Amino acid sequence: MAEPALKKKLEDEIRVLEYELNHELPRELKKAVAHGDLSENAEYSAAKERQDFVQARLAQLKKRLSSLSLVNFNNIPRDSAAFGSTVVVYDVDKGTEIEYKIVSSEEADVAKGMISTSSPIGRSLIGKKVGDTINVQTPGGKKELEVLKLWTIHDETD
């Protein structure tokens, strides 16, 4: 997912949650309060819990959107792995090729080969070039990977 698409996804989720926080939850809370005793009111407790969750998620999304706007795409290297790169590696132990896309933590989906910049493999690939070999400790054990192919975010947007 390119940076503008990620920004839009975050902005859309923020918009939905803000609507829920400012319109739907106040209605639910008002309806629950009308039922009387708040100490034994499951509807009120559930609405308050949801309100707390939505507020925390909104803060997290706004922080992420803010930090994403600070990413200077001109500082991302054109010849080595970084955020937005697609990297094909050779797993020496398994004798197989694996393709990874280095993405933000919100986009990470290991099953689809989308790994976070903060994951063990993602961190170890940052700055590597075709021909480099890395040894990385993963939750599944130690891996030796050789970088076979590399496309940076610039190759995908040029």
C-alpha cells in the first residue's frame, strides 16, 4: 500500500470512529442512563467500555497518521531495502524463495508476505542490498536469508 493509500485508510477509520464517539455512543449512553441504576446496568457499562476503546483507538490512529506525515520519501534509499520495498530472499535452510513487502505495523499481514519494519525480519532487511546475507532470530528459530531481488518504493512510483 502506497503512502497516500495508507493515509486515506487511516483517515477513513478516524472519521468512522469519530462519528461513533460523537453521535452513536452518546445516544446509547443516554438510553442506558434512562434505565435507572447505573451500578447494575450492563448496557451502560458496555457503552462506557466501547467509548473508552474508541477514544484510545482514535488517539493511536491520529498519532500514526501524524508520524506518517513526517516520513520524507526523498530520504528512503533507492538501492537498499527500506519502508515500502519488496524483497525476494532465499531461505538457505529451507531452500525456498520468499517475497516480503516491508510495510507499517498497521499493514502487516505475514500470511500475505507483508512484514512490519519493526518485525525481526523487517528490521534485519532494512539497508540490505541484492547479494547481502542476513542471519535473523525469529520466533520460529534462527534463519539465514540471502537477498535475491529488491524493488524500492521509488521503483513502484516512478
